[in-house]
Amino acid sequence: MRWTSIILAGLMAVNLAACQRHPSDKAQTESAQTQQIAWREGDVDDALAEAKESGKPVLLYWGATWCPPCNQLKSTLFKDPAFVAQTRNFIPVHLDGDTTGAQKWGERFGISGYPTVIVLNAEGAEITRLSTAARLPEVLRVAAARTTPIDALFDKAEKSPTALSPDEWQILGAFDWQNDPKRDHARTAALLEKLAGAAPEGAVKRRFSLLALTVRAEPGADGKYALSPAQQAQVEQLVPAILANSDEVIVNRQELSYAIPSLVAALPDAARRATLGASLIKGLDRVYRDDSLPLPDRLATVNADIELGRTGEHVSKTVLTKVRERAAWADKTAKDAMVRQSVISNAAGLLHEAGDDAGAKNLLEAELKRSASPYYYMLDLASLAEDSKDGPAAIAWARKAYETAEGDATRVQWAIAYSKTVLRQAPSDKAAVEASAQAVIDELGKNSGDYYQRTRVKVDAWGKLLRTWSDGHDGSAILKRLDARMIEVCAKQGEAAATCRTWGKAA
């Protein structure tokens, strides 16, 4: 469901802002100009040309105005004087996913999820994909002096991990392993396990061991984890070692807040589960109390209480009270519009996960009046209605979200969300199914030549759902009309026309 995606969407931003502290008073008095990143807006070709002339690598940021973790980056990391200073060693490019041609660039660089930050050499080859700001100045220092593509570094890591230099360990430790659609999941997990075995003792080894554990462990169909004896032992040994060092807790708080609680909850021994769970929550509570950290990161820590406090579908009253208090604190504390966009949806998601749908709904509806992107929260409200078995309300919110959405790629994505809601909630209403599907095709028709990456992937997945619906609801006549319209739309997609014509069809 969308709520899980909302919470997980914060993972990259949590890591990207991992060690951000509020600027000092002296830094805050610097001129606005010196504290701003000199972004090129969508000019990737020119940036690569300048990179060849200047010898500087390209720093590419891919995001969207409505995206909560993107707004977290803009309100924290991108305002940090130390980070701004580091970007002067790069050619910085901002690529908004809704701009013309952006999805094609996303296809080339293997970028899908918002946000993504990658470093490219002058030839356009990826040097690294950033996921953490824990040692960001050092990581950017290393990246600024490198021209070796990340694929070559991966090859070295697989063949000769003990030969990796300290700088190479730095690059690999900050790489965004969970946000790279070009790489096979199983191979990534195997490489991380190899790196964990070869890494220098101490924090670096624990970092790679944690990454390997969280990437390899996968939930079953019921969403729960079944850990092997080796994984159980690793959880029991690794997590306390990280919790014993406050700096490591900060660096690894993405995994500690989101991935590790589910693994601790999967431990079969109740006593060990309770002891380790209590230690984890205690460590994350210290993160929450650290007011030098970004607000969304501090809020995220209460996810551990929810995961570890579940009894069936419910959490205890104590946990529910804590979640409500943290959500209210976030609502009260977030003043800046970008900060609110980065945190309110997550606060509502946490309330929902804790069982307080009424509180989540009230928070979201209040935010509709304040946000510059209310359509984002409307999809959250649609998801809430769907979870409460109110199909008409879910469809109404999804339709309104689509109708008010802004940005070319965003409108396609929101139209798909609307159509999928209709498919789930009113599959027998053929007129509604066709009308909502037509909305998707209409939006695609307004985006000639942009059938790439995020748009392509989402349309293809939606098309498969539509064809499955057709098989089960005698929808062949409707599908035939939609296919005819898509042929017209695909003809305008340039190089992607052939790919477009395969929408939703088995490979």
C-alpha cells in the first residue's frame, strides 16, 4: 500500500541528510548567494560539456517539487554551508522529473526514485550514487578527484576486495545500494557480504555488515521476516555493537529506524527480542532528542516503536500515545513550507501504522489548506479511505488528486494512481474503469517523446493490471478502444515509440 511506500520513501533522504547539523550563527550570517548551490536547471548536456573543459565532475540531483524526501534535502543538506562549499568542486545540475526530457535522462543514468544524487565524470559515466551525508564532505572530496566509473570499482570490489583503498571504501560505504535499478538485487547482496568480510575492522566492517544483512533479508508474502540461524546471530551481535557507539547510530540510523526493527521482531527468542528491542528504542530515542538533526530524521525513529510494539494488527496504548505525541511535535515544530512537505506525510503514515487513522486523516486534511502540493496528500487520503473499506471515498480522493496534480510526469503518475484505485475498488464499473484509464492515456498524449524510465515503468505495470482486469471482467472491447488510442499516443514518442506500443504486454 501507499503508506508503506511513503515511509520507505524517506529512507534515502534520511541517509542523504544523515549527519546534517544546523548551520552555526556565523554561517547563517553569510550572504544568501554564498550559501546557495549554483544549480544548472536541466542542462545536462551543457554540464557534461563544461565538465570536459573544466575537469570537474557533474553532481546531478534528480527530484520533484512534491516529493517529501526531496524537500527534506532542500531544507537541510542543500542549505548546509559545508555542502554548498563542496559543490563548487562540481558542475551541479538539478533535474526535475517533470521537465521535458527528464525521464530520458533518468533512463540513461538508471534513475527512478526521487530523490537521487549521483556524481558523473565528464563522459557521463557514474562515479558514485550518494545515499549518506554521514561523511559527505569526505565523500565529495574523494568523488571530486575520481574519474573511475562506479562499475569499474564494483568489478574491483568483487575480484579483489582486500585491495580496496581507504577512498574506495569511502565511496562504497556511501553508495546508495537500495536505489539503483540497474543492479541485480541478489548480486548486490552477495557483493555486500563479500565487502563485509573484507572490510577493515571496526565501524567500516559493521557498516557493510549492516548493509549486507538488510539487503539480503527479505520479507515473506505476509510481510514478515523468517531469519536463518546465521542471520539471527548476526542481528544479536551486530546491532548492540552499533548501538554502543553514538556516532555509528547516527551514520546508520536509516537501517536502525526502518530495517532493523523488523529483523529484531523476527527473533524467535522472546527474552532476547525484548532486550535488544528495548536497547534499539533507547538508542533511537537519543537520536530523536538530538535537536541538531533534521526534523524528519528525528520523527522517523518512532517507527521502531511501532514495529516492535505490534501485537497482531495493533500496538500498545503506550506506543500509540508516543506516536501521537511525536506526530503532534512534528506538526508543531515544522514551520517552513519545505520542511512541512518533508515531514507531514510521514507523520500521517506513522499514525496510520500505529492504528490511528482518524488522527492521520485530520492531519492530512488540515495540510491540504497549507501545502503548495495538496494533491500529494490527496493520494494519502485515498489510501486511508481504501484501507477503511470506503471505496467511493478512495476513488473520489484519487480522482481529485489527479485532477489537481501539477507537472507532466506527475500527472501521468497520479492518473495511474486514480485508475488503479478504480480497478481495485470498482472493477465492475466498466465506465469508470475506461474513463480513468483514458485519463492516463490523455496525459501521456500531452508528453510526446518522454516515454522513458519512471513514466515507462509505471505505465507498463499499470497496463498489466488493466489487462488482468480485462481477462476477469469481459473487458476486451474496452481494452481494444484503449489500445487504439495508445497506438496514436505511442506514435508521438519518438525513439521510445516501439517500447510504448508494448505497454502492459508480457515480454
